[in-house]
Amino acid sequence: MYDADLSHLRRLEAEAIFVFREVVAEFEHPVMLYSIGKDSSVLLHLARKAFFPSTPPFPLLHVDTGWKFREMIAFRDKIVAEYGLRLVVHTNEEGRAEGVTPFTHGSSRYTDIMKTEGLRQALDKHKFDAAFGGARRDEEASRAKERILSFRTATHRWDPKNQRPELWSLYNARVGKGESVRAFPLSNWTELDIWQYIYMENIPIVPLYYAAKRPVVERDGILMMVDDDRLPLEPGETPVEKSVRFRTLGCYPLTGAVISQAATLPEIISEMLRARTSERHGRLIDHDQAGSMEKKKQEGYF
Amino acid sequence: MTASSTISAKAELERYIDAQEDKGMLRFITCGSVDDGKSTLIGRLLWDSKLIFDDQLAALEQASSKVGTQGDNIDFALLLDGLQAEREQGITIDVAYRFFSTDKRKFIVADTPGHEQYTRNMATGASSADVAVILINAEKGILTQTMRHSYIVSLVGIRKVILAVNKMDAVDFSQTRFEEIRKAYGEFSHDLGFDEVVAIPLSALKGDNVIKPSANMSWFDGPTILGQLETVDISSAEQNDAFRFPVQWVNRSSSDFRGFAGTVAGGKVQTGDPVLVPSSGQIGTVARIVTFDGDIQEAVAGQAVTIELEEEIEISRGELLSTPDARPDTGDQFEAKIIWMNEEPLLPGRRYLIKLGTSTVPARVTDIKYKVNVNTLEHVAAKTLSLNEIGICNIALERELSFDPYAVNRTTGSFILIDWYSNATLAAGSIDFPLRRASNIHRQFLDIDKKARAEIKRQRPMMLWFTGLSGAGKSTIANIVEQKLHERGKHTYILDGDNVRHGLNKDLGFTDADRVENIRRVAETAKMMIDAGIIVLASFISPFRSERQMARDLVDDNEFWEVFVETSLDVCEERDIKGLYKKARAGEIANFTGIDSAYEPPENAEIRVDGGAGTPEDAADKIVGALEEAGVI
């Protein structure tokens, strides 16, 4: 039950806080996936609200592929220090030792190995039985189908055809040994909600979301930022300075920039309101094959 | 970017956010039978409110031509059927959530599956909705699924319904047909407790009466679908405003702070208000309402806060803080409507877990009063509920909890049932009213079986048949095994010569025939005990294979384990604790096993322990270990 006067953002906020508290109360070893993007920033902000005056009673987990934008890592370290949080960084060392990069193995294989497999390794290693993630149902068709508390088998698999019924706010938090859940407090938020909330609550985000002159090359229709000298330039490619920003942040070779002059939050939001493409458009991994996100999710991707 | 344009963008945004702040949110579901056009309607709403992005459109066009069912037209259903299996089979399996907004409201829509086998997913979507859009295919009229979904919509407490009579283009936009369906639905839904049913004729495919009034149906002067969604009043008049606060988590940020974190589930609370702790009956006073954004004076329904009390009262997760003026019911029995959502049927008497508010305790369905035939709303006698069946049941909790009738409060009056072993969500329910013990003394026949009885004990009933020579150590080992099982809370019973020969079998001697009858009676007794859910330890010399086989055949597979306590005759005779061997050798006892009567050793005993070497303790450990491994305990 809710008061009809609560604005939709306050309702979404309360729903997310409720999910955080349920999971912390019911699971032994929760963790929050922290990907450093805007959704993670909102997620962390909500976690701090849920447990205030305590700090969130779980660590953050960053699965570092080694290909994140440098500004993301700097931002991560600053936030963790400022809020007094515990951070677990995990890299799939076998993948790194084998030289797996987006350029050598393709975005799909690279994501499987460095992100999905890396995540599974980290969850197993630390025996986390619940992992918060910032996924939203408006992002992609298979995400739109997922429960707020989404059950995973002992091998981290999602069975989309046989999800637990989830009625009211009664989340079934019972899992067997080795099994776990992914918890998605932001399930019912839209991209616009996220931006509005960031603005309303003054939540810090990585500066890459704001437009600035950055060196980019255009490849396969995607503007790729030359974040460091590991980006192999193809013949004829010369980085050019363009005013760009990112609508979503991931590994820099897999994340496309958009041409933009929006250097402030109000400008970003008004640009969004006029946008004609969805934010995951800049993500290369969704385009590999039909149903690719569902497949990745079944295998353990967030 | 110039300073002035930044300022204007900021001003534009602030105006926009102000407008957003005034907007309410409406959550609704679309439901109805398969092929009623649910997904098409949502696709149309998203499309016409310009919420389909260019890249999504491109993907949609591509998918439409590949697997679509609308020829060259865009198949809107593909926008929602996001799972690969759904696209391939052309059906909706699970609920999908979509988001759109107009100038008046923000909407979250749950598109729910029409197939009966996915009813639980439909219920999932319905449980969080304020309004239900029930689609009916104008060609087909009211179908079983229409009625099932209407009943579930009513069950989860939705009181506002839009009856969307779709595919009007296929019946030549016939007003007669529309009125026919409207009337039939009105008759059917009369007893479902809806406050309002607004019927709208439409064509989701063509867009008639979805957003724009239809030129083809000028005879209809009611609202469009979107018009109704934008204006339907969802401030629930019936909503009880008694303060309710299920405690989720106790926040101890420092030694001098103890706050109770939760979401207000009804009414409101202010600092200084008295609050009741129902489990202990104590009343505390709200000292502070703590939030990240600072303390607040008042918290209303739907707000997530942390409450600190003046007094030091023991409160943990699961407690339902309430106003002392309108107390919740506190008890361990209630009547409820439940919808069964698992392939394994409901078994009355079986021990399930119930999650009610923030409490999870063991509970049983003690009685199914009747189930509801959703086609006719008739009451049908039932001993069980199968997948997707809805029943009115009595439920008994193992511990008292506080709750409200669902009609009074959706949050404190709803629950789910969870399986102890698989952890599956088995059922969802809404509480009708509490039951006092006195009003529930009369119990109907309960179908309680061996498994149900054993589950109370969290064990698997079985018979451990200890066989071996006299003095082999059978009883000694069986006794230690029983002690070890008892320590683990297992319910056991030992049958041996001492307690059987003095009572049940005191008419029997030691002839071969009497030995056989002795074992037969013991085996039959053990069988009944297994049926009672008990782990039976039978300790008898039982020298003949055929009698041991008879005992084995009496019970189900895996319920009989032969434990061969193998001790040589020399060792047994040397021990001769009861002096029997001496007497037998002296000819004072006839037919003594090992002396003048044969012992037929087991050929395939499940467990073999050496009664000569090692201690009885070791032998018992081996047996308990094997029971553990087999999942008996």
C-alpha cells in the first residue's frame, strides 16, 4: 500500500530500498555489483539510503576486465574511499594471461571470458549468495522479463522459462547450497528515471557522461574513444577530437560515444527527451546475435 | 555551449521535473486469453505514444519479417515477447514490464501470458497492479481464460477493471456484438467485487479507441483505452489508514542507535506516536523517524524509513509495528484464498513455509473448504489443489503472527507458501479472516500420508533390520544408533526381543513356525511405524533369509536396510552375556541358533558391520554415516 501523493520517483526509491533490506536480512553473504556506471551510482546511493545511518553492510564487487575507461577506475577509487566502503576487485587472470582482448577474441568471446566468467569466478571465490545489480527492465527485451529477485542455480544459470512466481513484495529468498540470487532493485526504473533521480539527488557520476572534446575514431558506425594506446588503429584511422559523451559505460573498446554538446545534467536530460535511439544502442555486445542478451544472462552475465 | 543556453536548458528541465513531480504513477496489467491481442495493444500504446526508439524499430522490422504474424506490417507482439522461446513459439510465457508516460501519468504495464499453464506468471504481474485491462477477442467472446484471469485479478485485490473488447474490426465494429459481450461479462463478474468495470470496444491492431476515438465506432461515446488509464481514480477509498510497519531489518549503526528499518505498509506515523508491538503487547513511542536525507516528522504509506523508539523494547525482523488504536489480528490460524502454482499438488497437513510480511514460519493447510470452478464460480469440494487451481483454505501457523484481512491491507494480508526442500514458491494467498481455535475445532478428514508425517520430523521413515547371532552385538549397536539419531531430533523406535516377546508375541515359542510368526508380526508392526513416519530399528536374530525377505517385501523400496552384525560364533559364545550358549550346549535350550538351528547369513546386506573387531560405537557411526549419505536423515 502506498500514499497516492508519493511521486513516482519516491515510489521507485522506496521499492529499491525495500529490496535492499529484504536481501540483506535474508541472505548470508550479499554483494553489490559495481560497474561504475550511472546505474551503479544510483544503486549505491539507494543502498546508502537503505541502511543509513549504517554504511551498506556488504562489499562492492567490480569485475575488472582491464579495459575500463581510466576515468572510471579513478572515479571508483574516489567513491569507495569517500563513503568508507569495502571494494572487491576481481579480474579473470586466466583470461588476461591468455591475452583475451576485445580485438583478438571478438566482443562476444571477450565478454564471455572476461565479464561473465570473471563474475562467476568472483561469486564462487567469495561464496556470495546474493548479488545486487543495476539492471532495468526497460533496457532490453529479456531483462523486461526478469524477476526482481532472480534465482540462479549452483552453476549461475538463469532459467527464463521457469522463473519463480513473484507476488506483491513477497520475495522468496530461500536458496539451496551453492545457489544464489541476483537482486535488481532498479527493475522498474527507466533511463529517464535514472537521470532525473541523479539530478534530484545530486548523485556523482563519471565525467564521461558529460560532453567534452575527446579523441575518437569511427569504426563500424560506432564512435570509439581512444582512451589509451592499447587501441589498435586500423589503416587510415586517425583519432579526431570531437565533442562526445557516453550514454552508457563499459569497456572502452565496446562502448560507443555519441556526438553531443550536453555538458550538464539538464542538457543531458533534455537531449534524452529528444533521443531517437535507446541507450544500449551503443553497446556492441547486444548486437552480436538475436537473443544475445538472454543467452548471456542464462550463462551468468548480469 | 553558451552560458545562456545552459541556463535555459536548466530552466526547461526544472519545469519538466516539476511537471513530473505532480504526475502520479499507474501500474496496470493486460490479461486475457491467448490471441486476444494483449501484446499488440501495448505495442500500439508504446508506438502511438512515441516510445519505440529507432534502433528498437529497426530490430522490430527485421524480426517482424522473419517470425512475425502480421505479413508486411510490424508485429507489435515481438516488442514484448523478449524471450527466444516466446518468439519462436509465438506465445507469451512470462510477464514483461514496459514503461511509458503521457502528460498526465507515468505507466508501468505488465503484459501477462494468456496460456493457462503460465497462470502463475500472470498472477505475478497482477499482484503489483492498480488496474487490470482484461482483453476479450470480439469474435470469440468470453473464454475460460477470461474468467480465470478475472478471478485472479479479483483475488490479488484489483478493484478497477477495463474490459477491452478487441478485434472489433473483425466483427464489422458491431455495436450489438459489443453489448452482448459487455452484458455477459457483467453477469459473470458481478460477484468478483470490482468497484468499476469500464467496457471499451477497440481494435489494437488498427488503433481504434486505443488513443484516438474510433471513426468506425461513432456509436460508442465512452473513453479510449489511454483516456481511461490516464483518468481512472486509484486512490483506494477502501484503504485502511491504520498504521502498519513490518520490521525488515534492525539497524545498529552504533552502540547507542537501534532503529527499525522498514516500509510503511498502511496509514502514517509521526514522532511522538504510540506504537504497538503485537507479539509482546508492549507499546512504545516513536522517538525519531530517520532517513538518509535527515529526520522527518511523519512517514506515510509507501515510504521506506527507519524508526527509533524511546523505550528499549526487544523487536526483531518479522514484527509488525502498529497503531494501538486499530490493532492487527495476532494468531496462528486464518482462512485464506490461495492460488496453487506448482506442478506438485497441495497436500493438506504437509509442512510448508509461509512468508507473510517479513516473517517466514512453518505452516500447514489444515483444511481445503472448497475450490472454485473459475468458469462458473461454483464451489467444488476438494481434497487437494493442482496447478493453477484456486481454493479457500484454513491455514495453521507454527508460531503466532500479526496480519490483517487482505481486504483491509494488501501488504499485511498477503502471503506465499514455499517448499521446504526445493524452495519453490508453491502458492500465493490472501487472508480472509482470522480463525479462533474454538471456531475451528471441527476438523475435516485430512489426507495425511506417510510422507507428510515424516516431513514433520524432517526425516525419511525406514526400517533398519539388525540381524546376527545371539550375542553378536545387535541390540548394543542399535541402541547407540538410536541415541545418535535422537540427538539429531529424529523420531525412532527400537523393536527387539525384549519388548516384543514380553507382550505382542508372548504366545510364541522358539519352533521354526513360531520364529517365522514372530518375525512376521515384528515386520508388520515396523511397517505401521514406517507409515507413521518413524525410523524403526528392529533387532532380531532372524536366522532365515526368507523371513528377512518377507519383512523387506512388506515395505517400499529403500525403506528396508538389512544390517548384518557379523560376529563369529566363537566370539559370541565366548561373550555369552546371557549364559544362553552354555545352556544350549548343555541341552537345556533346544533350537538355539548356531548350535542346533541354522543361521543363514545375508547375501546382500545394505550394511555389514564387524561385531567382533572395533567398538559398537564405531559400528553405530558407520550406520549413521550411511543414513546421512542416503539422505534418510
